[in-house]
Amino acid sequence: MQRRRRNLFRLTAFLMGLLCCLAAELLCRTFDSSSTSKLTDGYSDFVSVRPLFVESADRAELRIAANRRAFFADDAFPATKSRDEFRIFVFGGSTVQGRPFSIQTSFPTFLKRALTVTAPERKWTVVNCGGISYASYRLLPLLAECRNYSPDLYIVCCGHNEFLECVTYADVRSSGDVTSTAFDLLHHSAAARLARNAFLNFRQRNRSDHAQHGRELQLPEEVDAMLDHHGGLQAYCREALHIDTVVREFGSNLNQMVTLCREGSIPLILMVPPSNLRDTAPFKSEFGSQTTSDQRQQIQALLLEADAARKSEPDRAVRLLNECVRLDADFAYSWYQLGQVLLQNHDDHGAEAAFVRARDCDVCPLRMVSALEEKMRSVAASTSGPLIDLPEEFSTISRHGIPGDDLLVDHIHPSFRMHQQISLWLLQRFAGSLLPVTLSSRSPELIQADFDRHMQSLDSMYFLRGRRTIQVLKAWTQGRAEEPLLVSDPESKEMPAVPDIRKPAEAKP
């Protein structure tokens, strides 16, 4: 009898607790005005919410915080918005920042110059919020913060960096079904969302109070990319990527951006970043899990044989490489070599497909994979939002219709000329709608003349630092992180002479 009473008491306590939880959830759903725009993604709790911008000493302007400048280039804008001012905030990774150079030759800077030439009577402010190695989940707090600065337009260009920290957080992404279900339940729970938002608001107020009193804070860490560590490339493997999870999170982050902007009545332009397909080999190839040892040896022999036959017997080389990808469709290097030989055989369409497959099979995906590109396109389509598809745009003007070294300086970063072109695409596409300007027949000529003057005004040290950064970036992508990616040493004695590259050559047809 006593045991039965004890069990009944436990059951009653459990049911009462469950009833309280259900009642709390019902009340929160009834009165909670928050929505999916709140940063409630359970997978991105590590994202820092430190402010990107802080007031200057005289309170005249807002500037990139000093403790964020390891990842962001210095930029600022007036603290008080004038009546004739139009403010654009551009968010993304190193492409937005203008790497491997800097914001002086980035497309946001060229956009500001083009707008100023087109409508000089207006004050144009274009703020560069491009963070090195910043993925979509790290951009969300920045979009939320910048709502406080009277924006007229947001531009988001991201997608290359979604896997940079994937190995670090693989333990979360690879959690079992029970854990994933728990995350989903908490993600959709109004009570959990309300509690978490209250905690975040308290933590943000606490940080603001500390900042105002000049006290140092113990803040969350910034980006910790695997390739920032020596031998980071070796840590990448196919099982650790969890591509489906990353793509799902990416779509969720983009949808949160859209909702956040709509709630703040801020127009948003999404931009798919470009990739170097033709002239960038996969950073790491890995045989498929079902490929036997004998098949691996056979593939290696076929690759050597195809390389030897490439010049004298290109058709035979194609057959050999097709056999390689038949034996293992996951080995990225085989696809890249097939693309090169198909290009040599004037099969541009087949070569493009092979290069895309090589990028998508790369076990160290430093370039936006097709699934992420399609996710951004689908989010733009489903939300009826404007989209600039740079891979498509680049293909229309690149050699063989495949973006390569003629348009990009490395695996992802556009050349000076292409940064200029991106700004022109934005201007031409949105003039008279999202951009309150009217183009004339002379606008292209006047804008290009201004671009040329700007390029000539930059000193040699600017280009020297950029060339040095290219070397560091190349070592970084190969897993040789002897020095941080963020360091650009213009005094390096190993630097070769730098030619005058202030007027970039036109791409060859």
C-alpha cells in the first residue's frame, strides 16, 4: 500500500509538472510577440553577440569596434543620419571585405563611388560588414544589430564559409536522433524561446553596462576555423561534413534574415558568391567509403596514364578519366582532371559539369557547394526576394563560360575588375527601385573614369600587402597554417617585385 501511494505521488507530481509546462507553453504562444527572426537556432549558440560598431569618443560616428578588427576592416559612418543620406549595409565574408586586398577595392566601395557619381546631390553611405571566415550563422547577430542604425538597404553575400568550423562543431551536428529531436522541440517551443531571449537580453544589457564603464569582459571567442591551425586540412573528412545539416541550417539562417528584414521594413538583396571552377583544383580528395583497396590502386594508375596521354591522345585520356569517376564518383580530383581534358577537347559544357562535381566532392569545401547555392536561390524565390546570382553572371563573361583565373585572383575572390563589375550589376539591376538613382547614357563612362582614378590613387603598399595575403591564403588553403590568415606583412623580404596592377587587364574572350 505504501509503495502504491509513493508511485501514485510520483505520477501525480510528474503530471502536475507536465501540466505546468503545457500551461506555460500555451501562455507564451498566446502572448509571445516574438517570431522566427529571434536568433534561436540551437546549433549557433556559440555565436558572439558583441556589438560590431561602437561610438567614437566624440560620439560623432559609429566605427568597427577595435576588438573586432582582426576579422573586419576598419569602417565607420555618422552616428546621426542626415535627411539626404541613404544607408546600405553589406554583410558577408572575405569576398565582401575585398580580400585578399581590402575594402578600398571591394564591391561595396565601388558601389558607393558609382552611386556618388550618378547622384552626387545625395549622401551615400555604404558600410562594409564583411568578416573574414564569417558564415551565415555569424552574420545573423550583425543584421540584428544594424537595424538600430537606420538602414535603407541590406545586401548579404555569403556561402563560402559554412564548413570552416564544421569539424569543430561536428559533435553537435552529428548528435543522435533523440538529441536532434530535443533541439527541434526546443527550437519551436515558445516557452524555451522566451526564456532564451530573456537570457540573451540580460546578457546583452550586462555587456553594454560593462562596455560603458570601460571594464574588460570575458567574451565568447571569434571564428576558429580548422585551417587556422597547423595541419587543419588533415582534420577534414567526408563523415565530419554533415552536408545535409549544414545546408538545412544555412536555409534557416537565410530565412531568419528575410524575416528580420521584413519586420524592420528593410529591403534585402541576397547575393550568391562566385567560385573559381576552371583553375582551382579540389583542396582535398577522399575515396568513397565503398571503394576497395584494389579500386583505389586502379584509379591512381588510371590517373597517371591519363596524364601521360593528355597531350598526345586526349580522347583516350577522356576515356581513362571517365573510368576513374565510374570506379569512384566521390573522388574529387578525378572529376577535376576530367574537366581539364574535356576543356582541352573543346567540350565546354561537359567540362563545366565536371568542374562543378569536383568542387562539390571536395572534402575541404572552401567554395560554396551546389546545394548551398540552390538553397539561397530557393529562399530568394520562396520569399519573392531580389537575388544577384554571381556564378551565373560570371559564367556569361568568362572564358569557355566557366569562371576561372581570368575573373578571380584565387579560389573565390574576384579580381579588381570584377569587384567593379559587381557594383555595376547592383546599380543597373536596382536603379530606380531599391536604389533611388536614375542612370543616364553617360553613367557607365563617368563611373568607369571614377573607378580608374580611385585605383590610381592607391599606393604601392596596398597592392604589396594584398600580394602577400595571397601567399598566406594559398598556404592556408593547403593546411599549412604556419602563420595566421589574418596577418599581412608588407615588409616580408620574400615578396617578389610587385608590378603596377592598379589598372587590371580586361578578361580575354
